[in-house]
Amino acid sequence: MKISIREKRLLAIGGGVIFLTIFFFIADSLIPSGATVSRNLDHKKKLLLKYREILGQEAASKARLEECRQRIQDAETRLLPGDNPSIVGAELQKTLMDIAARNQVEIMRKNIQKEQKLQENLIKISVRVDVNCQPEHLVQFLAEVGNYDKHLTVDELTITSYRIQKKIEIRPAITVSGYIRGSEAPPADKIASAK
């Protein structure tokens, strides 16, 4: 079967038309419309303004970060010294005994409570003391605990009263807590390699 010159021309023209049609659809899909370009441009302008605003706040953010670091350092100075909970508990017990002696409070019983891990590296050490004292001495004792140079809190205060020969005596039970910095937990890689 032989193709004539006329048929060759028709095939060439048809192929050209098909090629141009395909080229037009591909070009139309690749070249974005004006509305799409306008939306993208508006979106990018808003992003640029937002980034410029964030960069403008850099100095304020750095100042706030430095202020937070200073507050953390100040708070850390109020932690109890030491990193061993049992030793710090014994020191807290001794401190409470000293405060009690200054305020005419008799400590009947003292008991170190189990330490509690509060955050990543903060441990709460508690001591429970049962005391015998007059109400005004109890107030002085609690005030001195609250004003101690390290951060101490009164977690629990239970007061029971007893009638002894027409006289009422009180027996407060007080739980006082202090805080220490816990040891940093070893990374998981070191724990896995140790096994």
C-alpha cells in the first residue's frame, strides 16, 4: 500500500494539528491563571509581613528569655543544698529542730517522708513533725518556716487538742517540705549500651 503525496500532506497537517492541540493543553496547565497567581502573591505577601513582624520581636523575645533565665537562677538559689534525698531530709529535720528550739516548740516525733519526683529534675523532700506547744509559739514557728531563706512549704497542718486538768493543750502535726535538684537522668542510649 502506497501513500500518495496528497495523503502525506493530510497526515502531516493532521499530525501538526494534534501536536498543537496537545501543546496548547500542556502549556495551559503549566502556566497558572491570573487569579491563581494573584492568590499566591497575596499569600506570600502575608507570610513576608508575618516573618518581618517575628523578626521585629526578636529583641523583645531575647529580653524575655533572659528574664526567664534569671528567674530560674533565682529560684534555684532557694533550693535546698545537696542532691542525696536522705541526707537532705536529715538536714531539713535538723533545721526544723533548730527553728523549734528558737520558738519554744517541743518536737515530740519527727519522721522523714518518702521523696517525690515532681518534674524532670526536681525532688520534693518532706519531714513530718509532731510538736507540743502553745498556739502563739506555733504561729511563730510557722512564720519562721515560711520566712526561711530556702523555699520551705507547709504541706499539712493537723491540730488536735487534749483536755488535761481544766487546761486544753494542742498537739500539731506538721508536714514541711523542701525541694532539691534531682540528678539528670542518663540518656536512653547510655542505658541501652550498658546492658
